[in-house]
Amino acid sequence: MTGQPTWRSVEADVDIPPLPKVATTRMLVEWAGASGDFNPVHYDMSFSRAYGVDGPIVQGALKRQWLIQLITDWMGDEGTLKKFSCKYRTVDYPRNMKTVDEPEDGETWLCKGKIKKKYESNGEPLVECAVWVENGKGEVTTEGKATVVLPR
Amino acid sequence: MLPEEVKNLVGKVLSTSKFEVEKQSIKRFAEAVGDKNPLYRDEEYARKSRYGSIIAPPGFISSVWFWEDTSGQTPETTALKSTGLLGLMLTLAEAGYPNIIDSGIDYEFFHPVRAGDTLKSTVVIKDIRERKSEEGNLVFLITDTSYTNENGDEVAKTRWTTIHR
């Protein structure tokens, strides 16, 4: 975190500090438990193959939540997330676990964002940002948009 | 084939449910994301913030779909396997669309969600339609959900799109 941004201080085309994430099989199960979404495609090998993918896939909603964290980390305690939307473009596969709490080497995802515009609406100082998740190859697997109220 | 009774759900309230926002569920949710924001876990920190108490991360409310308690309610139509959104999805599975693809979500946030809140959610079917594709028919389901807190304030609304094949 780099301190509380203000509406005056931010400019369009400026990048939001990226947030690295590593998805692991363990994390997918943790997310299933925390979110209540127990679709077996996220933890069962034969079920996910029958579904048409190569193995358990990362929950879209977990990637959504990564992107929400990207924005809330950046906007600070005085910022307010007003709108958020995202679309899941393609699947991601988690890293397997090497030990109980350590993942195998492999892919690291990067949550990224860019300020698209700042404007006022109904007297509110607003900032619109593009956000996306890049996989280890630099491909965008999830993309979205966030609208934030910042202190002036 | 999509049962006619299911198609007729468009525009209707599918379910309403109540959900208690517990401190421990917020913490577990934030931990599952790897989000260390003290507003979600540190009471002292949250008390001194402009919120005055622990809040839930934006997006936490989507868990209501999966935890919703619709016991005592009857399904909207006899075509549904059970109540609520999961009941509709199970019905789609039986109708030949067992695989769920989460396509994306839109949120509008109006008020913070606090630990201790009791949220009421109302799920409305915005659209449900079949489309042909080369790999067989797909069902596009669009669900609008509104969340209000115990003061009657709408805290958020969402539009969720899933594809069933």
C-alpha cells in the first residue's frame, strides 16, 4: 500500500500497483468452504474432466475477489467501492501442493489495473478503473471494471 | 429441453432468504482470498475507522446464494426440484444441463455490510433462455439479487450470469 490516494492526486492512464496471487488446490478448497460454492469442478479430478477441462479449475468468484482486493488495497480505508463487474474469459488451473502448506513451483497470477478516467457525478468524486487477471503466460483470464469514490 | 414452467420464471421472485453476517465468516472469507485488510478482522482498527466496526469485503454477500436458508418456503413452481437458486440449477441439471459455467457478475454497492447485520436477499430471474451452439444447446441464466439490511436499507445489488450446458 502506498498511502491514501485522493481524487486530486490520481490521473487517467496510471497503473494501479499489481497484486500477485498464487492459486493452489488447497486454496480452492478453502474458498469453497468460505464462499459456500461446493461445485466439484473445483476439487474433483474425474468430475472436472467429465465437465470438459483438464482438472480442477480456479473458481471465477475467487478471481473476482482477487480483483476486488486489488481495488480495495489501492483505494485505502477512505475510498469506497461503488461498482464492480467482471467477466471470466478462460479457465485457470491451480498449482498442486508440495507439502501441507507449500505449493509446487509454477504459475503466479498478477491482478492488474489502470485508471481509465476521473469524473464527478451528483457531486461525488469518482474514478473508473479497468482491472484484469493475467496468468503466468501474461494472458488475460478475467477482466472487469471498478468505480470508486475517493476523498478529494 | 427447458421446461416451459422454468421459462415462465422470467421476471419472478425465485426466492427470498435471510443471512446473518458473522464475524468469523468474514474472517474466513478474507483468509480464503488472502486479503489481510484489518477492516475485516481487527476490531480495534475497525472501531477507529470511519465504519466504526468490522465490515465484510465487497463481494462477501454473494455467499448468500450458497448459504441461503429457504426452509419452510415452497418452490415457485412444481417444475423446480427445490427452492432457491440452487434448486433452479439442480432443475436445469435434470433437464439436461448439468454443467455450470460462471460467466461474470456486476455489483452495485450502496452501504457497507457489517458484522452482526442480518441481510435479506431477494432473487429475481431476469432472463433465462436457450441458445443453440455447435456443442449442443446452452441455457443462459441471468439473476438479479437485491440485499437489504435490518434497517431496510438496500446495501447492494448484483446481476449474475451463468451458462448451463
